[in-house]
Amino acid sequence: MNFIFGSVTLNYNPIFEDYQMSQVKVCGSERRALDGTLLSDNVIYKKQWTITGVCDSQLEELLDLDGNFTFANYDGNSYTVRKMSLEVIGYPEEHVGKYTLSIIEV
């Protein structure tokens, strides 16, 4: 299964070390009652991914991602996401560059 970001299908999927998914609390509050039970008030969690890869001909396409787009990952599930950041390290990019893409579920 290839990673898909909107209309961009990655040529090379990231290896395990270059792929992270976490749950991020985007609103609400959590606190403990006197008896130790957890109280949640309108808590919403969203999935967030950080993906690292080697720059290639697809870097420009990844840079052009804007607004909401569909992301399909290893499990074959699709999510509507938004790009949070895309950092490029190394110059010239096509020879030694790496990118780190952060996206969050909408």
C-alpha cells in the first residue's frame, strides 16, 4: 500500500522509524475527581502524523499541498487532513535533502 497525499502518491513509503502517528487533544479538559476517576469535559482527539523521507521529484508536489486533502496510509484507511508543516533539510535538496511532513486530521 502506497502513501497518498491528495493527488500525490509517494514513490517510496517511509520506513518504520520515519513514520509516527499520535493522538493530539485539540479541545476540552480532563481532571481527576476526589475518588480518582477521570472526568472528561468535551474532549476531542485528532490523529497527527509526522513523516520523514528523502527529497526527490515529488518535493514540489508536496510543497504545493494546500487546504484539506485525503491521506491514505499503511492500513489502507483514508483520512481528511491538513498540512501543518513541511521542513526541508539539506542542500541541494535533490542530492542530500530530507523532508519532514506534519499533517493533522481535520
